[in-house]
Amino acid sequence: MVKLASPEQSQEKKATRAAYGKTLAELAAEGLPIVAVDADLTGSTTTKAFAQAAPENEERLFNVGIAEQNMVDVAAGLSLAGNIAFTGSFAVFGTGRAYDQIRNTVAYSNLNVKIAPTHAGISVGPDGGSHQMLEDISLMRGLPRMKVLVPADYAAACSALRLAAKTPGPVYVRMGRASVPAVYAPDVELEVGRAYVLREGSDVSIIACGVEIAEANKAADLLAEEGISAEVIDAFSIKPLDAETIVASLEKTGCAVVAEEHSIYGGLGSAVSELCAQQCPMPLELVGMRDRFGKSGEFEELMEYFNLDSQALVQAVKRVLERKQH
């Protein structure tokens, strides 16, 4: 059983991006050949913390300026010299602006480069729709050889970064700006290719990732008050997807809601839909961004506005249960 946060720990909130620089510093201190390449956002991405953790790390952080395409190519070169290279920027720039380099230099050549941007999704908040990356999972998931991890909280982000460093080849780790509740115990060890049942239920499966895990847990509490038993699954590893765990849950409950702070096209919802079509067709409801860009606002306001919060999940569960009965 995976280690979950205690009730006291669950009250603590941290952003997943806060794990980045700290974890890279720990990995370097353990002797791994870690290098970080950043595109003029070392404070926001927290790679500055990596450089400041030890004198030798200052020479292992490369700030290439506002040049994300160059950032990926520099990381590729550093990986060919035997380093484990991490790239950091806002997700909209670190995956969107540098997509060609990620595809043709990193993934095509199967290089040991880790794409680990922060500020993904609408949690960027007031920065607005131009900076709210809602297509990154789709972009990275579609690349051959790329593994995709979406941590739900700070502890999961620490684990995801460690997994990325110790997994050969390209890995995408999606991190956010907003502080989110603790889901896992501080020393949790997650795995590539695994999903985790956080709460068992019998009526409906709620399969989520990232910031939507906290909303799924809230929704499960609200549904329990109405006598509806919801199973909550953290699809931490979107690629490879844990088909065994997800199918077992779906066969038990007979329906599912899939929630992500991302477009409903190409992300977790698409991955689960593909799995269902192939192995266990049944009613699904998708909670996510529906063919639109984001907009400026505070994170909690945007979650409600775009129907991504716990109340939206409750309504999606009721819709899918009605379909299940028919």
C-alpha cells in the first residue's frame, strides 16, 4: 500500500514546483551527474535552489536566457557527455516553443534528457491564457519513447523527479505553480507505469492526476454524504498507463469520471478512453478544459469557473451514474 499523508500532513500545502531545485540538489549530493538548463526563470522554476545548495552546483546550472529551443539542445549536448540533464521553464515555453527540439533531438535520439517545466495548467492564474499550458500532456504523450508523469502534490513531485533521474531516456514531469494539499507521505516512493488507489469505492471510479487529485478526494467526501461510494485513483503515470489497476477498478464500479487540469483532448481522459474502448467499454465522463484557452484569475476562481473543482466532479459523477443505470 502506498504511503498517504496523515490528516495533519494533508493540511499542509506546497506547490509541486517547490520540489524541483531541492530534489535536483539532493540527487547531485548523492553522486548523480545532474545538470539543469534553464531559460531565464531560475527563481520561478526553483533551479536557483539547486545552484545554491552546494558550490559545485553553480557550475551545473546553465541559464541560457530566453531561448527555450536552445535550452533543449544544450541539455541534449550535456546528456551526450554523460550527464542527466533537466530542462526548466514555464510549461507553455518548455514544451510548446521547444517542441521541435524535444521531438527531433531528444525523443528521436532517445537522449537522457528530462523535460520538467513548472507553471503548467491554469494554476499560473493571473498570468492569463497565453501562459496557461493546457496541451502539454498531449504533446508529450504523443512522442515515442517519452514517459509522462503528473505528480499530485509536493511529495509526489519529489518522487517523480527522482524517478526521472533514474529512468534512462526522455521523461516529462509536469509541475505547477499553485500550492496544493498533501496527498502522500513525505517519503513516498512512486513508480513509472503505476496508478494508485487512494480510496476504495464501489459505485464509480474517479481517475485523476495532478491538482485534480485534491478535488477528487473532496468530491468523494461529498458523494459519501449522499450514499455514493467513489473510488479515487491517482493516474500518476499517464504514459505508460497502469491498465491493470484502472481496468480492475472500472470492472468493479462500472463507470468512471476522468479529471485533469488539461484539455480533454489528448491527455489523461483520452488515454483512459482508449483503454476502455480496447478492454472494457463502459460509461465515462471527462472533466477538463473543453476546446478553449484559459483566462486570467486566481487559481481557485479558475477551477470553479472552468468546472474543474470538486462540485464539478460531483455533478459529473451523477451524470455518469445515470448513464450507467440505463
